[in-house]
Amino acid sequence: MPKWAAAALLAAIVLFFWIANRGAYKGYFQDDDLDNLSWTRDAQTSEFLQGLVDPRFSKFNFRPAGHWYYRVLGATAKLHYPPYVAVLQLLHIVNIVLLWRLARRLGATVPATAAAALFFAFHMAAFDAYWRPMYIFDVVCGLFVLLSLHAYLARRLLLSLGAFWLAYKAKEVAVMLPLVLLAYEGWLGRREWKRLIPFFAISASFGLQAVFANRGSDSAYTLRFTPQAFLTCLKFYAGKIFLAPFAGFVLLPALWFVRDRRFRWGAAGLLLLLLPMLFLPGRLFAVYLYVPLIALSLGMTSLFERLPAPALIAAMAVWTGVNFNVMRTLRHEALTAAHENRAYVGEAARFFERSPAVQTVVYDGAPRAMHRWGVEATMRLASGRSSIGIVWMNDKQAWQALQGESVAVLSWFAPTQKLFAVTKKPGEPDRAFIRMSMETPVWQLTEGWFPLESSCRWIRPYASARLWRPAEARAFEMTVNMGKVQLGEMGPPEVEVKIEGASAGRHTFRQPGWETVRLAAPAGAPGAVKVEFVVRPGYRPKNGDPRTLGVAVVAFGFTQEAP
């Protein structure tokens, strides 16, 4: 095939990839992105340079070759999302070109190389590496793995060794690259084993440090060397390699029956690069196949060469169609999460523009795809302060934080994609009457209150609050939303209200729906008072809810109306 035709074929694959994945520019940051942006902006260049040359295993998952991406784009693009995707996809395109050139260097024909490039370029196991910047580490690792392989085949050992080091500094999966090179020497190379000594020295150093660091740890990142963990991970990734359950297991007998050294090297390379992930059941993500797929794609060229041109074209057309079908679901999930995250970050930014003096944030709720570290990073980025206090509403520290000065409660309401803010200003008096909503002064709910559900909050069998008792207060009013299910399972509950320890009265809620009761308020001077709610009996739902509940409170407080 003429060189211009081969170049045109490669350009067509690249163009196809970009067109198929152009929707990624409509996405938005995930929680890991926000977290990385929030701390890399304060990191010094010297810290990245030191991390690049540091021979020690990083216990904090510092990957300077990948984190530098956030450092640079965070300073230039800030929270403008498209540049992050552009760089991510550009690096993937570079990897496609490098894989093409490597396949040709290994002796693959142009049609087989094109099929392998398409297999790697548009593989939905690696969807997140095309759409989500948080997987830049896999893409950069793949880049340096390819560069290391190129340099090794060109017999430029120092360049290959340097690229291997940088690949590891992008992501730890590269620690297995020396075994891939060993397999190359055995099947395709000259069996010059001594050339591999420095590679294995580096790999052994980082590998042993990782194993020792793993001892005693217990997190999602903990390697678990058990048969159960191995089988769980093996089954998961076997179902992602060819996008069908268990389909990846076909590679095991193929290693024996396919008498082609290039295929054996590629299939073995996938298994070797995947090996660390087979003991990591807490982190099962298909995108972790990105680097192993490089080896498999190179090995698949030998199989593609055996197919007649019409059969090869038909096979790749079917494979591309399967990937498009999978992509539809993945794209919908990615854009749905992006829509929520963009709204949340935007609402937080607008809040801090209005209230720049807030010192502590207590957050209640978040987008479905955003974890705690993403919420906390959002607050740091939106406020522009790394030192701002951030507490989750359900944390034990929340009550103490709410008693401080200049506190804001930010409540996320998913149906309308709105972030509601209630700000406690210095010296602001307590309210005398509280209605449950996104604007409730939750710092007055002192004990036994669950998160807001629509227009009410469940309380425990014992709950308390702090109210301001006006001089003109004559009664205490309480509205409860009594459910039919609770009445049917536990019978009518009795609620006793105490004000500063003195009983204001009791009431039994017998009818379903909203019911407002008014009790005579015990005599007392104006000022802040403690209000207690005692519910008998406690309610244990039979729907699997592990909580012990009291009643669902809609509103309560002092009123001037007679009881």
C-alpha cells in the first residue's frame, strides 16, 4: 500500500475517533478532577520535579507525570472544561499514532495495523479515558509505555529506561513493563537478557515498596492477595476486554493454540500489565484496561493478517457497531453526571461571590456522582481558600461547626439542580418558629434530627432543638406528617414536648396526613430555650431502613395564638 494511502487510513481513524467522541466536550469535572485541581494549584513546581526523580513509593498516590496536567490547566483554563478534554483526547491520538508506528515496526501489514489502531482507538472499556480528565493518568502512562517500547526496539536503552520511569510516575501499572520486555526478548527479540537488568531493578524497588506499604492498610486501594479477590477481578476484566461476559477468557487457550509469537507476546502483555489490578477488588474500573489494551492491540495484528480483506472489514464494522451500542449508555451516564456536577459547582461559585466572608460550610447532600472529596474540593475552589472549614451535615463535628460564627449551610436539591444556602451571621438571634425546608436554620436542631425529606424531617424517639421564646408566646405549635405505614406497623405514636425540662403536654397522632397541635407553653422568661421531643413508641420500619424513628416533623415553635 502506498505511504499516502496508509497515512490517509490513519488520518481517517483519528478523525473517526474525534467525531465519535466530540460529545465529551459537553461533559464536566468529576470529583477526582476537582480534588486534583484544588490541591495542585497550591503545589510548587519544585514539588513536581522532586516527585519525578524520587525513587520512593508514594503512599499518597502522587503521580507527578499526570498531576502536572492539572497544575498547568488549572492555572490557565481554570474551571473551563473543554481544554481539559482537548488535551486528553490529543494525547490519546498521539498514542494511536505511536501504536500504529510500533505495529509497523513489528512487521504488521498496513490493513492489520489499521484494524489494531481502530481496536485501540475506539474501545468502550476505555471510554472514560476519552471523556473524563480524571483518567489522564492512564493516558499519560500509555504514552510513556509506548515511547519506552519504541526506544527499546530501537536499542536506545537510556531513552527506554527514562520513558519507563515516567510511565511509572504517571501510573503504577507500568511497574509490569519489564515483564512485557522480557516476553518480547523471549518471543520476538534477540534474547539479550542483560539489557533488562536496570528495568527489573527499578520495577523490583517500586514493587517491593508497594507490597510493604500495602501491609496493614485497609482501603479501596489495598491489594488483597486472596483467591476470592483474584477471581472477582479476573471475571470483571474478562467481561470488558471484548465487551461480553467471560469473553476475555478466550485469550488463555489462545496463548497455547495460536502458534504466532507476536500474538502470544501481545496477549501475554495484556495479562502481565493487568496483573496488579487482579488483586484490587476495591477499584474495579474498565478504563484500567487502557494500558493493557496497547499490548493486546499489537498482538491482534497477527490475527488480523490472517483474515481476507472483506472479512477483516466486516469484523471491524461489527466490532465498531458493538462499541457504538455500548457508548450510547456510557455517554448518557457521563452527560447526566456532568449536568449535575456543573450545576453544583456553578451554584457554589455564585454563593461565594455573594458571601465571600463565610468561614465554615456545612453541606447537606450532593450530586449523585460526587463523593465527599469532590464536594470539599468544590468548596475550596469556589471560595478560593484552601483553609475554609468544610463539614458534612451527618458528621459528629457538624453541630460544633454550626455554633461558630459566619457559618453557611448549603443544601443540594437534586430535582431542581439548586443549591440552597442558609447563612448564620455573627450575632444573629435564634428563630422562634422553624419550618422544615432548604432554608431551615439547622444550627438550632441540636440532637436527633435526620436529613430533610421533601417538607419534613424525621426525628429519633428523642430529639431536641433550641428556640427563641418571645415575651408574647402563649402556646407551642407542632405539625407532624403522620404516615399510614407507620400507623399500620406501630400504631399511633405519642409525642411529649418539654420546654426547659417542663412538660408542655402530650398528644397522640391517630390519623394519617398532616396534623397541627397546639400546647400551652409553660411560663417562662423571654430568651433562648431548650425544646425536647419524646416519642413513644419508637418506630423501626419494616422496609429495611436501619434507623429507629420517632415522627416526621413539618414545623414547630412558639405562637401568640391560644392553645
